[in-house]
Amino acid sequence: MKNTLKKAISAISASLLLAQPMAAAEFYGTNPIVQDKYTADPAPMVVGDTLYVYTSHDEDELIDGFYTMFEWCCYSTTDMVNWTDHGVVFSLEDIEWAEDRAWAPQAVERNGKYYLYCPVHKKNGGMAIAVGVSDSPTGPFVDIGEPLIDEGDWNDIDPTVFIDDDGQAYLYFGNPELRYVLLNEDMVSYDKEVGIVKVPMTQESFGKGGHATGTTYAEGPWFYKRGDIYYMVYAAFAEGAGSEHIAYSTSSSPTGPWEYQGVIMTEEGGTYTNHPGIVDFKGHSYLFYHTAQLQGGGLFNRSVCVAEFEYNDDGTIDTIAKPDGVKAISTFNPFNQVGANTYCYIEGIDKVVSDDGTYEFTKINDGNYIKMAAVNFGSGADTFTASVKPEIGGSIELRLDSVDGKLVGTLEVPAAAEGTEAEYTTLSTEVSGADGVHDLYIVFTSSSPRDAMNLQWWQFEGSGAADQEEPVSMTDSSSSDSKPNTAVIMAIAAVAAVVVAAIITIVVSSKKKKNKKAE
């Protein structure tokens, strides 16, 4: 009986060990976070379980060899590695009184409305700050019809907005001076009695530096509060420096006095400017910034990047390195339809938006690919479907974890019929071996140098769809290979129940034998 019990207990132990999560795999995104256009001046904002980033847009072709910027764009993520492009949400065409320089924006939500503050060049004037209002974080935003801030000079740029715990909203802005106003409840006007307040530009507040005020402060302020500390993060010039780094000051009050704390990010990045945006999201802290690292980038063609960091116990921030990308904080669901505006990385592919707002991947050629990070196939996928418009035709290979990784499916796309205009069609193929969490590479192959196809959306089907109620957290010990699915848990429970029943039967039988012997 002892041997039988030992075997039963061993069986239960083995079953329970199978249920324990394994070490979590790590999946990373890519910097820059946008690869199909030049973006700058990132402004993150969290709404529920989604992080939005508003950016300015550097045009490919410059006018007069200077920043050429006409519009503001919006991107969002729930996992920090896969991003959805929401397109242009506000532009100079929406602001009748403005003519140029759609520079660094920031957005905030209040009472169900979203307010986007943007610096622009006023017709027959200097720089001023516009406000767009929307019912949605993704716009469209509508101009209030006049400047919020218009001092008639060039200082009125780079607005940063924050609503304090007591409900008072502050708008800081400025280059070379830092200034602020107290916004009214409506968020589109300010307290005229207090007026526009000029912050004392002292070395105690902003350090000794190389900008016009003799301090490090240059432009691009980012104002926020964490705990009891108010932070003013900004683009800065060291003495003798030819490009901006990111520095910060702190205060116990929303209006200062400020105390200089030091450098957050150094100058290296290939561009004259930088612009910080800091946010906490799902228990993580992130610094958004821009560099010139996108192919063809430079002083006037920048690209938005992100770095994760941690605060010290006293609230200070150490210097933050520029990473290749940040770690995924949750998984991506491939069983929903995924449009051509959502991806982690695209290689060699153009993206366009039709008049109805539909996104398409175009000019797809042999060797081009789409990367999706931390894709949760759960217990498995068995079908892949895509909406494609054939041209010369080719194949779509589905590979795991690298561009030449495990092949789990191939969708053949026939060439368009000669002499006919190609239309979008839905094609499907079988998938085998796609389960757990992996990076997914959608790789395009073709035997011709001509464009193979366009792609509008894709989607998987299979039993893993039932595992998608809650995204798997990638920040603890539960991930793809680490979190057993419901079926596995139920099977283990069934095995354990059978073993327990066997033990009970053995014990009862043993007692009966003992009783008979005693008689």
C-alpha cells in the first residue's frame, strides 16, 4: 500500500509541476516606433488601457531648407510594441488663422472632451498656440477659431498641459523663456487676471547652460506630477553644445520655484532638437523622444522613439539610454481582424490611406515583411485569412520569431488576370504549429521585381481565439510558454481527480482486508 501511495503522490506532483509557469519569454518592439514617415515631438496620453502618442510630422521634402510641418498625427498601443496609426487628426488646413509650422503638440482629456494644444505660425504674425477639441482621442479635432496664446512674439511654442489634483489646469510653454497660464475649466481660455506668467530663468532652477537665458532650458517643456513632486522636463543646451539634450527640474509647487536636477538623456541622436514626453502606463514609466535614426533622417527629418525607465526611491531620474526598443507588457490578439495600420515594424512596404479611411500596404515586393510582436496564439491557430489585391502575385509566408524562422503556413496569391483591374479578394490557407506566444513575421515572396500585391487586413482562426479574453501579461512569470491554457489545466485536474479516487479506493480496500483478518 505504501508503494501505491508513493506512486499516486508522485503522479499528482508531476501533474502539478506541469501547471507551474515557466520562465517568461521576452518580446521587444522597435525604435523608431513609426517607420513609414518622419515624426517628431511625441506627446503621450493614457486613456483607459490604451496609450496614445500625438506627434508632429516632418515632411520628406523641405521648403527653404527648414522644418516643413503641416499636420499632427496620432498612434496608439496597448502593449508598447505594436502600434496603430490613426492618421492625421489635426492640421493647418483646420486652422483658418494659421499658415505654417505645425510644431510640438500635447493633448489632455477633461469632462469627456479631448483638447489638443498646438503651436502654429499665425498669418501676418508670430507664433501662437491653437487648441483643437474632439469627442475622441483620435479626433478629428476642431479649432476653437482663435489663438489661445498670442503674445505677438516667437516665444509661444511647445505647449504642455497638466490638470492638478485640485482641478486647476496649467499650460506651460516657451522658447527661450518658460511661461505659463492658469487654464479655466473650459480648457480653451485662461485666467486673464493672473495673465501670462514668466518663470524666473535662473541657474538654480534650470542649471548653467548655453541657451539665450544662460541656463540649459531651451524649449519643449513637459510638465507633470508624480507623488508629491512636480516635474518640468525639457529640451536643453549645455554650454558649447551644438544640439539638445533632455534635462529636468522639480518643485513642490506647480508654479515653482524650480530646482535643477540634471540630465535625463544625452545629445546623441543625429538631430539638432529633442522633445520629451513622459508617462506611466500599466505600471511602467516611459520617456518618449525623437532622433534622426530612421533611414534618410537628419536635422529636419526626425523619428519618434521610446525608452522605459525607473524612478529612484527619492523621485530622481538617472540618465536614460536610447534603446533599440522596449519590452512588450502584454500580448497581441491575432484572432481579431488586423488592419494595415497596425504593426510593430514594416520593412520595404508603403502604407496609404484611401478616401474612406481604409489603410493598405502597397508596393509589396519580394523579401518585404511585417513584424508583429508578442502575438498570442494560445492553444493554436489553424487558418490564416487575408484581404489582398493581386498584382504580379506571390506568396505570404507566416514565420515565427524571425524573418527566416519556423514556417507555419503559406498563402499563395495568384497574379491578377492580364488586362483586368485587380480588386481586393479574401484568401485563406491552413496553419500548423502556431501556438503559444511568438513574434510573427508575415514575409512576402515573389519571383518578379514588380509589385506582388497590396494587403488590406489579415486574421487567424483557431482554438486559441478562446484564450484571448485577457491579454497575457509579459511583465511577470506568465507568458506564452509560461501560462498554461484552460484545456491543460482541466486535463491536469482530471488526472489528479482520478489519482485521488484511486487512493481512496486503495485505502478503503485495505481497511476492509484488515477488518476481515480481525474477524
